[in-house]
Amino acid sequence: MHVMWDLRKEFRCAVLKDNTLPKAEVAFQVKNLMRLGSQKSTPVLLLVDDSKETENTQALQNCIRQAFEEENTSRTVEDSSNSKVIIVSCVRCHNPEDQFKHCSTNRLQITAKLTKKEQDDFEEKLVELKESHEKPENFYSFMIMKSNFDKKYIADVVSNTLKDLDMSTKKAQLLAFLALLNSYDAESDISMSLCEEFLGLKSLRMAYWGEDRVLDRMEPYSNLLKQLNVEERGGYKAIRILHHDIASACLEELDRRYNIKRSEITLDMLHCDILFKPCVVKDTLMLTIQRVLVERQRKKVGATNFSPLIEKIHSQEGGQTIRDIFVKASSRFVTRASIPQALARYLYLYEQDFPQALIWAVKAMGVKENSYTADTVGQVYKSNLKHNIQSEKLKTPLKPEDFETNLKIAQKASKAFQMAQKLAMKNETEEQTDENLTKTPYNTSGYVGEMETTLTVFEMISNLPFFEGTDKVKRMYMQSFLKGTLPIKHVPKEDNEINSRYVDIIKEHTQFLIALKPKVKEVFEFFNGYFTYIKGNNTGELESLNQKKISDHFTRYITLVCSSPAEIFKERADKPELRLNVDIEERRMFLEEKNADTFAGILAKLHQKIDKTAEEVEKITECYTFLRQNSVQNRKVETNFILVNIILHTLKPRSKHVKRHNELSDILMKTLQDIGMQHPFPEPYYLALLLLWPSSNAEDTNIRAYVNSLGKSSHRQMSYLLRKSSTIAHFYLGPNKGLQRLVTKPKLDECFARLSRADLAQLWRSGGIFKEREIVDRLYRVNGTVEQSELYANYGKLKIPVRPAYLGGIRSGYSTEKVSFFLGFAIDGPLAYDIKYE
């Protein structure tokens, strides 16, 4: 706040305290503030106070840019230069150094530690206070800071204050409530009117006590409290404990001296009807209580399983107490899915009580059906499945009945995860997402859950006597069965009662089992596209771990259900008359193993280590060449063949397997003629951008039509991903000709090897990278125009629609203005970077 005061003459300063406001409304207010009292724009400094999404203000930034973009009035060049908003996010947490160590944005951690100079300043100030006050040591907030937040000093103050506490009194109960709330939410409070009602002062206030006598009634504990004026929700007076550390010390003292546990205070608070009567101010308290119960905390990677309060109670008292708290809370927060959802998670993670966990997960879904609650149902089934399998490993022999039970559980888990996927594709608003977690652009947990369930089923099948994974022949039988080429009745097996029972079970579930391989392959293809095409909100270590997790699952998938090269070689030797078919299958299996049987998978090869990737991509190119020559032609093979040649040229331009630009263009033109302009998949049109983009003296081409078709097809295929995320440009337009004019993003990244991954990501995110000389020298600046708020790249009379890579990149209005920009190619169309007006 002091910084904002110092900058008040340079910026219009504002604080966003109510983070529940829709971001579009915040953007509207920011735009009005920028123009308030003047025809000219003034830069705005916006402090986002205690935001849950502090490390990610991208959604708010986009809304602010959109608000300016949608203005109907034209802006001058001076106006545009002053239309700036600086967002400073502030969050209060217990361990900032740990929780935000890997935060991708620029950050400053202010911790409870004084420098030597600050400690000296406090000593000087204490001398001043002694001259004007009899007992300056009663200024506890000051004394805590002076002691450099010494825990012993705080504990001694609290111990002396609470030495004669009587928990049967209302004032002791209220102090306990405040201690609990302020320990786990330092900025929480209880309104003065609510305190009066709780203490029984309402009827006595006018006759005996006058105004604001709550602190008098709270003696001898009032020296630990402070009164404040809260501006939100119409404004009200409230009290809270002086300092977070004092509140924490109160909880410790209550536990140590009086054996009053956090769980007892929590249950007492949930039992108190006064705190939950409908009222605007009480709604604020209810939101605080809910947040303390369910809001999970950041870790180095990911988040804790439960809120800090629940984790603490679990470590001290165990399961039944947690159940009691959540059951009582669910009766208080009947419209909030997060409470039964958290209880379901607790029951399946810590208690392994899967029937009860399912009851609460279904209840959460009944309260609010969305992808997160559906995923919780799936997680209950998946955990039950894994628990059963771990228990059965201790049993010998395995029973067919257990196998059947687990198959049924797996089917239910898959169904729930598939529902989570469908719900995620719908336009879930922020209010519909998981209240326990930081919001993400798209919830992928349903895909991960189905993948893990399917791999578990594969492992179950591989342990059957006639599919035993250690036997290569039996494993081939399993792979053939899962492909649907070998019915279970034709699988060689011993004729015994157990095998017959297994066969009967598999026959009953054949439809489910046969569908597993293609379905999980679709999931891997989804993640190929998700990681390759879409900009994630997570950068650095978390994003790398997410990709590694999927990569590890893919390795398991290949090991379990894909044939090894040795097995294919044996089959070729055993069946020489089918040699060509075996050779084709060998190439296809190689491509699947290398995750190169999809367009996105091939494109991802750009971002792997070049020394290992070039040789691999060369082998992939050989495979696609063989498939084009020896198998039935199909569009997927054609488009993948073109792309892998482009990738190989960037990695190893002198390879003998690389086709020339004109050869690839001819193949692409034939494909484009074949599919027309209404093809449902974007890949051919994306290749048209890379190969057919005009040069400076180009004649009229169909490129404009291909750009339009690319936009339509990509939105048909990925609309649910593109709603809240932008796409990645893997190629940029350079000044050379042919394939050499395609400059890849990894090549540009190489210019900044000195930067950390997080700093480089921030440079890309801000657009500042296009100001760097290394980038300017490698890219070609395209001339264009802005016409009625639409951006075009101009080549003679040809005007190609282009989208600004950053919202707010162009001025709105109806005039025609000349511009220039760098060009990138994303899966949903060409993107303009560093747009400059002439």
C-alpha cells in the first residue's frame, strides 16, 4: 500500500479485495478508472489482494485486454501507449519460500524476518514509546515484530493471558473460534454485531453497555484482540486476533494446558446456530469457515490432500473425528459440493472405506455435477480397484471371483472418468470448478483417471494363467485378444475349472475389454495435442512432471500391450507368405512406441534433445516412406509424412531422407484437392500454412481459404480447450526461402540458453522476446493492415486474416491503418507478434 501511495501521481491506483467478483466486471471497472475524469488514458496500478490465483493472473489480463478491444471508439497512438495496467498480486501464506518457489511470474517474498537495521529501528522506536506510554510492552503487535517474531515471547504472552481461562464461558468460546480462524486464515474476522449476539449483548447494548463494548466483555483476553472496519459487503465493524502467530499460540496453549483440541473447537463452531443464520455479514464468516475446512495448500509440486486444519486434526486424532467434522459441515453447507467431496477423498485415501466414500462422492455430484465431482466418483472406484489388487497379491491362488469383482469396479471407474471428460468439454465457469483447488484452464483429471484405470486392467489380464506376462507367447495371445483379432475361446490354455471360469468372465466383459486399447490410445492422443498445441498455465517443474507422468504411463502401455521387435521378427520368420503385412505392422508398432503415429506426437519431437531426436526422426521418416509405398494410402499417413519431413529438415537438413520443399508441396496439394475446404481435422490446413504461405512477390493463392478452413476445423476439434487457453506457435516465418524460412521455437529458445526456464517462459508470455535483437534478426517482418479491428497480412492484393497473439495487440475502430508484425503458425491459424503501427 505504501508503494501505491508513492506512485499515486503516476498511476491510477486500485485494490481488488473481493476476488469473487467476475473478472469481466473487474476489467470494466479498470477501464473506467483509466478514463475517469479525463478524455485521455492514465496507466492503472491494480493490487490483487490475497488472491488464490496469485501466480496466474492470465485470465484477468485477458479480460482487461478484451474490455479495451471491444471499445467502439478509436484510440489515438498516445492513448494506446498510456492504456497500460500493471497487476501486482499479493497472497498471504505460511511458507511463501516453499509454496511459491517455482512460481513462474516475477515475485518477491516478504517473510517474517527483520534485518539488522530494522531491528535497530524498532529498538529506537521502543525508547520513544516509553516516553509517551506507561506500558508500551502491551503493544503486542509492535513487540512481536521487535522480538523478530520470537515464538517464545509470543507463547509467554499467550500463556499469561489464558492462565485462568474457563471454556464454559461465552467469551472463552469466542476467543477459541477466533484463534482457530485466524490461525488458518490470518485475515478472517467475526463481525462486531455477531460477537454481540453470541455474547448476549444485543438486548443489553443500549441499556447498559452502549456501543462497541465487545472488547470490554472479552476481558482479560481483549489485549489479544483488535477492532477493525471492514469495507467489503457494505462495510461493518469486526474483531480479530492481533497477529497470526498469537492465534496459533492460543491454539497450542488451549491444547497443552486445557486439552482443548482443534477438532473440538471446529465442532463447537459448526454446532453454533448463531454463526450460520442467513445474513450478509454471516455469509462472509461462513465462507471463511468453509475455506478453512477445504482449501488445500500449495506444495513444491501440486497441493496437499486436505486443508492444513484437516491435515493437523488427522495427524493428532485420526479418522472418526474428521468424519464427524465433515458430516456436520455438510449439514451447514448444503449447497457446496466441496464438503462431501473432501470427505469422500478422505475416506478413500486415508480410511479405505470405499462404500462410504462412494456415498459421499455421489452426494457431492448431486449437489453440483461437474468434471471435478465426477472425477471424485471415478477416483473412489479406482482407489478401490488398486486396494483390492494390492490385497490380492498376498493371496495364493488368485480367485476368478476377485477378478470379476475388479473388472466390474474398473468398468464403473471408466464410466465415471468418461463422464468427467464430457463435463470438462462443457463450458464450465469458475463457479462450477473444484473449490478446493486453484482453477485450471481445462480439467484433464478424467483423462488421467481413465488412463490409469485401463493400465491397471491390462496388468490384471496379464496376470491370468493363459496370458501370463513373463511368457512371450502368452503375452502375444493377450495382445491379439486386446486388438480383437483373437477371440478368447481360441486362446490356447489348459483345460481346467479355473481357466474355464476366467474364460466365462472374459466373455461376459469382452466388449469392455476390447474397447480398452483404442480408448486409452485416444487418451494418449488427447495429451499429445494438449501438451503440443495448447499453452498451459503451469510452467517449469510442475508442467515437466505432468508430462513425465503421462510419458511413464505411455511406457507402461507399450510394455503391456504392444509387440516387441523380437516378437515381430519371429512372426516374420514363421509366416514368410505374410512378410509384407508383418513389415507394415512392424513399422506401425515402431511409430506407436515412439509416440510418432499422431500429428501432435511428431510435432512434439521438435522439443526433444536434438542429438537423440535427429536419428529417431530419420527412422520415423523411413517408416512413413515405407507405409506410403506399401500400404493403402490414407490422409493421416500423408499428412504425418509431410510433417516428419519438415521436422527432419529442421533437425538434420542434409539427411538423405528429407524431401524437397516442392515435392512436399505437391503431395500436400493433392491431399488438399482430395479433402476440399470442409475437412473436420486441422492438420492438412496447418501444413498449408507452413508450405504454401506466400512470399513477398507471390501471386494470388488459396491460402486465405486454407486459413479460414484451419480456424473452423481446429475449433470443431478443440473448442473445449481453446475456450480458456491460447495455442502455441511451433514455427515462425523467417527471411529465407523454401523449408529454410520455417524457424522453430526451440531454435529461438537456443538464443537465450543463459536464462532459466521460468525467466524464458515469462519473456515469451509478455511478448518481450520479440524485442530482442537475436529474435529480430532471425524472423521476417510482414506488412499488413488493421481494418475495422481486423488484422490482415498483405501480399499485393492478397489479404490473409491473421490473429493477434496477445489480446489488445491492435487498436479498435473503423479506420484502416498500416502495420507490420512477426508471424507464427499455430494449430488454429497464423498469429501476429510485436505489432507495430506505421
